[in-house]
Amino acid sequence: MTVAPSARTASGAGSRPGAAAGSSSTPGPFPPGAPGRAAPGPRSRARAGDPRTPPAARRVAAVLLVAGLLAAGTGLTARQLQGTLGGAGRLVLDEGRPWVAPAAPPGQGTQRRVVTLVTAPGLDLALLHRLAATDPTWQSLLQGAAAGLMTAHTGGYYGREAAYLTLGAGARAVSGPTAGWVLPGDQVLAPGTAASLFDRWWPGPSGTPPGAEPALAGSPAPASGTEGVRGSPERNGGAQAAGGPEAGVEAAGDGAAGGAAASTGLPGLPPVVHWGGHALQRANQDLDHPVPLGSLAAALHAAGLKVAALGNADLPSGPWASARPGAALLAADGRGRVDLGLVDGRALEPDPSFPGGWRTRWDTVLDAWALARRQAALVVVEEGDLARLEDLAPLLPAGTLETARWEAARRLGRALAVMRAGLGPEDRLILLNPAPGSEARATGETLMPVITWGAGSGLLASPSTRRAGVVANTDLAPMIAAHLAAPPHPAWVGRPWLVVPGEGPPGAEALAGLHRLDAGLVVNYQRRAAFIRLFVGAGLVLTAGPLLGLWRRSRRLGRWVQPLLALAAFPLANLLLPAWPAGPGWSWWSGTPSVLLAALLAVALAALARRLAGSTLGAFGAVGFWTAVVTVADALAGAWLAQLTPFGYSPIGGARFYGIGNEYMGVLIGSAAVAAAAWAEMRRRAAAAAPGHRRRPGWQPARPPMPGQPPAGRSGRPSAGAAAVWLADPKRLATWWRLPAALGVPLTLGAVAAVLASPRLGSNFGGALSAAVAACGPALASALAARRQRLRRRAAAGFLLLGAPVAAGLLMALWDRQLGAGATHVLATWEQVESVGPGALADVVVRKIGMNLRLMRYTNWSYLFVMLVFAYAFVIYRRAAVVRRLERSAPEAVRGLAAVAAGSLAALLLNDSGIVAAATTLVYGATLLLALAAGLESPGTAPLSAGPPETGAAPRPALPAGSQGPAASGRGQAPGSRGVAPDPGR
């Protein structure tokens, strides 16, 4: 006795002993027509008036509606964040004016340009914000200024000396014990002056000393007992004049240059020599990238220009005595020589009321500045007082420290006002903090303030960062060289800055927006580790649980499906987290509360996907689709969520500033592959249910098809497949939306590769290559798994695997070249290879491999990646029957799993942080594979997407309750396939 297909029972090949015949109360049985279970499809239920499962169209519409709402919310969040921050942090592509003044037209004389760079270690955004609100001098200064946040990354430790060397080299450098060995050229040592001895011991490039420079006329002789003591004001005798600094600041001006000698006793500015420069050169040779120390000064020398260094941050006396010659480190050339300078004790004066006993004598420094700008094109001035206070901060009471910082900042403002008044039409004035202090480093506050005058007001930006209000410290050397018409060094990778308009009035409002942006970035940086530990720990537990159940052949595997779905939804929950406020007033919830919120949001998204899709594959497809939609929508809206989410890139980290980072590159590839696989499986079932698609009752393929391989025909050879038929029919081409299921995963991942390759969206070179490899994954897996496949077909699959990423890379390079000055780091690397040679490319490859190996050793992502790979291997090799059932019942899902595996492997090999991208990619494949395997091995689950029955299938007889089906001993294996021996333990 047989029953109609609409009355089939659930006790088919996948039922367990004791299951009630005809039971239809399961939440979603196997799709009709699929081996394992038979149940009425959604259309049959809709016609019968069953309200439990809506039609497939309604499910798809519901998923699309949620995706639309998420995309709209992403856009609204981006607009709200941009308005709150006053435009700071927004993506900048084709706007802004160059900071560098344009070159003079041919035939016209060029006007002399001078750049004054004032460094103020210890100056932070909070202090600037207070000054902008209360101090009239600073309020006037900020009205015509351009402000921003500058990265402070170096080649190693965030030390102040390393930051100065980085600014002067245009590349991330490291420092060493000899960084403080700086002497004024007119200091008299036993055998002669410091400059003459330096030139004799370290000759110039020609191999002969450039000439001994005698002590300048009128240079003070060292006092008894102070010979060679760096930074000792006593050694300069009467070089210091009496009088307070305030009078000097007010009296000095542009016209003070003529009276510099009379007012300060300075006969001229001697050279400065750095005796430890060669030791620093050797220390930087061990880095994985070229570091041309002193290349900024060398470039200016090549253009016939001079460099001057003024001031210091020394603590001359006391138990805390130290030499901190930052200005000299920045202004020195490759040999360690500065053309002009005043870096010794003559720039200091004693002040018992100031912590440390010494402070900058601004009257002398300003007179020296007026004298130096007549001869030098670049004048580096070190403020010094705030730096000394930063060094003494652990020793001082909080009230004393803040009072001294406030007074030092006010004196700095008055000195800047004098310098600004003396600027020429094309001169530039820059104020910056080169490096964070120890406490700021510990909390992640490593974005330092930078303000410029002479280039207009607004927010600073750079092609290196593409973010309004964020620039890189490696941009400074190329920018100054370009403004002064000096040739660039081939090893420079930075770009000159831009000035973009803010969305509010200049001055205090721009600083307030930068302060809020910095607070949000710091909060996100501080909670990043907690989120990663939670995700990795949850991934390890939720992967080990189903694996243990599969190994023990547990009957309760179905309970793991929902937690696995929540794990797949966690990256989406993290991406939505920046919609909630973050800043100084919300610091209380940035830790544990925000982690709990993200976890609850992931659980809610998983429950919603399960409710709308009604099956495991459909739920994973919905989560993957939502994740891909929000990721792409965020990239279109300016990647606001990407830079403020715990899983995204952080400007504080400095590895990436725009586009789609490696974490969400892997998320996008994995989620898109799973979503496409779910759609393709639904499309395949819809095509199988079409009236023109009928099969003889009981028809089965001759042998199990492998992933990505069409079923074999009568001759035993693979047929042409639906894709070839679709491409050969012009009428089918006209209805492109009716894509065959076999093209769903490759075309979707091809679109993902285009998004990642776009310089305006993803800007991820390694991600574009990984997505291209993932698109070829199903074809490659099919070619490798086929037993009788011809060598020609395997060679074609291998050629496709190699050709697709090469094509994606060429596409991104050509695309990037169209942007010109706004091109990404890809074109910058290519230009560096053209100027330096193939060695530059080898350095990039070695650096990326080294970073990937370091991450593999120390990051928590390695544990998750190993566990996910083990999950794939265990299911494929230890539960091969499950894989064969999936190949028959859901071949498109298997295609998606193969694509995820290929993309994960490519991400591991083609990215500098490949272990992170590989883990986030493989999360979607491993969770889906385990969930499907759990559904096939446990009763009462719906692992596959619901769809209409395949017409023409033979009806099966109903079995009495408690009976065991013919395939029960084979663990629910499909009829016609090879049997599996029953488990003796059951």
C-alpha cells in the first residue's frame, strides 16, 4: 500500500527506531524529494491551509526585508556618526586641497619657502581642548589652522627618540642607546671642536673630510669641570642673559632677527653633530623594511637647502638628568650632521618654580629661529617643557603637574603666535606631538595631535589614510620635501597631506570632533581583546561539542545547531555594535556590557534567521546574506562600522585605515559563499520541481556525484551540466536572473572579488585574490575528487585556479592606477618597485610572511583556525557517509563548503595577517558543515532548505510506528548508494 506524496511519513531512511509514522510535528523535516525524509513542501502546506510554514517566496521576502532594514540602518548610522564627529573620520577620496603649495609657472621666479616644525612631546588633545575653550591666544591660533590626529608608530617600541627618527626617515625606525649623543658643533673638546672631530672621524661621501670647522668667533669656552657635559647650561658661561621668558616671547618677532646677536649674545648658529648616528644606522638595518635615516635632510641637501634644529627636552641636572635631543635627531642627515642648530644649554634657563629646575628660554629660541629661517628651508624647534613634565610625571603631585602643563602650553601658544606672524605667503608652520607617553601607550592613546598653519583651515587628511582628521607620521618627510621642491627618497611610502573642510566651524569645534573620534577609537581598541577572546573561546567550545557528538554518534546532535548559528552571526553582531554610543561618557559599558550585548545580539539574529528560514541551510544562508549585505553597505557608506567595530581594523593599530580589513574580508568571503550556496540549493530544488523537469520513478545516478560535478549520464561520463546549456541558449541569457544553481557560488564570489578589488570599496589586494580562488574552489574540488576525470580537465581546473587570482590582481592594479594621487597602497608599492627594483617587492613579501608567522605563533586566532580545519577533516574522512548524503541531497551546499575551504587556504597564504582572515572565512564553512552533519545524524531536525518536491519521484510505502526503514542501518543513507555497516554500539 502506498500513499500520496503529500501524506508521506518522516520515517524514511533518516528516521530513528521508535519514530512515529506519519509524524509531521517536527519543526522542519527533510525537503520532499530528498533522500532521507519525505514530507509535504511549503506549497502543499499552503494549499492545505497549514499556517506553520509559509511559502518559499514569503520566506525569501522576509529575509530580504531584514537585509534591507539592516542596510538602511547601516547608512543612517554612518550619517549620524559623521554628524556627531563633525566630519572627522569620514572617508576622503576626491576632495580637499593639497597642503603642498603649487609649483611656480615656467618662466617665473620661485618664492623662497620655509617650513617650521615645532615638536611638543606631552601635548595631548585634552589639553588642546581646554586651551581652545579658555585661552585667547590659542583661540585665535586655531581659527585659521588645520588639525588632525597623527599615528605614532615606529619600527619597534613607541619611544620618543624612535619617533623623531621615523619622522626624519619617512619610514618606521628604531632607536638605541646612542640616540642622545648629540653635541653642538662649537663645543670645544680636548683635541678640537666637536664639528671638526666629527668631520675627521666620519668623513662625507667623498671619503675626505669636508673641512675642519673651527670654533665660531665669540663662542664661549667651557667652564671648568663641565667639558663635554651634554645639556649643561653652565658650560656656556655667559651665553644666557638674565630675564624671564615672558619678556622674550613678547619682544621677539620677525624683526628680531637683526638683533639676535645683540639680544642673546649669539654670534651665529653652529652646526650640530650626532656621534651615535652610525650605531643607529646599524640598528635599523635589521628591520624587515628599508629605513633611510636622515633621508629628509639628505633630500633637502640634494636640492641645495639647509636644515636647522633648535631647542631640546633635556633635564640637565638632578637625579633625573637625561639628554633628549629630539630636534637634532629629526633634522640630521644620514651622517648625523645638522647644518645649523642651538640644541645645548643656551636654549634653557633655570627656574626654581618649574618642576625639574629648567625650562625653555623662548626669547633665545625665537631669536635663533628668526636667524635660522634666513639660511635654512626647514627649521625644527623642540618645545621641551611639556616633554620634561611628561618625564617627571610619575614624581609630581597631580595638581602641580597640571598647573605646570597649563603654563607651559600657554607659553607655547604665545611663541606659536610669534612664528605665525612671521610666516611668508608660502611658508608653513607645523605643531605636532611625535610620540605618546608611557601612560598613554598603556591605554592605547597613540594618535597624536597635529596642527598646521599656512595651508588653510579644516581637517588634515592623507592618501595614506583616506580619513579626514587622520594622517600618518611617515607622510611628514615626503610632504615637506614636496613643498620645498626636493627630490623624494625611493624608500618613502608616505603621501603629502590634504586639507579637507570640516562639517562645523574651524577651531574649537574641529578639535572637539577629533577628541570624540579619538575617544571612540580608544574605547574600541581597549575592548578588542575581550571580543576576540570571547569569539575564539566560543568557537573552540561550539566546534568541539558537535565533533565529540559525531565521534560518539550521539542522538542529541541537533541541540548544537542553534549555538553554531549564533557563532556564525557573531561577526554581524560586532559589525552592528558601533551603532551604540562610545566615548568618555559611555566608558562604563565599553567592556563587559558591550561584550554581553554583542553575544545577545548574535543569539537574537540566529533565532530570527531560524524563524524566517525554517531550516538549517536556509538559516545559515540568511545569516550569511545579512552579514554580506551589511559589510558591503558599510563599505559604500564610508566604512564607519569597520573602523569602530572590535573585529575591524583600527587606526590606532595603524595596519589599515580604509576599505575592508582582513577580518571582515574573511567574513565577507565565507558569508557570501554560504548565502550563495543556500540560494543555489533553493534554485536547484525549484528547477527540479518545474513541470518540464521530470524523471522516471526510482531514477538514481550511476555513481555519487562529487562536489561541483554534475550527475553522470547513462554512458557514465559527466554531462555538460546546466551551466553549459544555459550559456548556449540566447533566450536564457535574456533572463539572466534565472541563473542555474551551479553558477550561484562562483558568480557571487566573483562579485565579492570585485568589491574587494575596488579601490573605492574594499581596497584589499589579498582579499580580492582570495575571493577569486574561492570562486574556483568548487571546480577544483570536483576535478581533484573525480576518479575518471581526464588530465586535460584537471589541467584546465588548475589553470583556472591560477588565472583567476592573477586576473583579479591585474584588475585591481589597473583600477588603482586610475585614481592618480589618491591611489591605494597597491600602486604605492608598485611605484616603489619601479624606483628601487625587485628588492622592494621582496622586502614586502618577506615582511608580510614574517608578520603572518608572528601572528600564527602569538594570536588566539591560530587555535580557532586549527580547530576549524580539524572539524572539516574529521567530517570528511571519519564521517564520509554524511558527506555522500550531502552530495546527493544538497550538492550546492557542498559547492559552498568547497569554496569556503579554498578561500580560507588562499587567505592564509596571500595576506600579511592571513591566519586571521583564514579563521574568519572558515568559521562559516565549519559551522554549516557541523550543523548539517548534526541534522543528518539526529532526528527531528531540518538540515536542508525547504523546497517543493521533485516531481516524478516514486512514492514510498508508509512504515508502521517503531519499525526500522531499509536504510536505517546505514545511518539514513540515500537509497541506491553504498551501504554503511551498522554501529555495533547502538
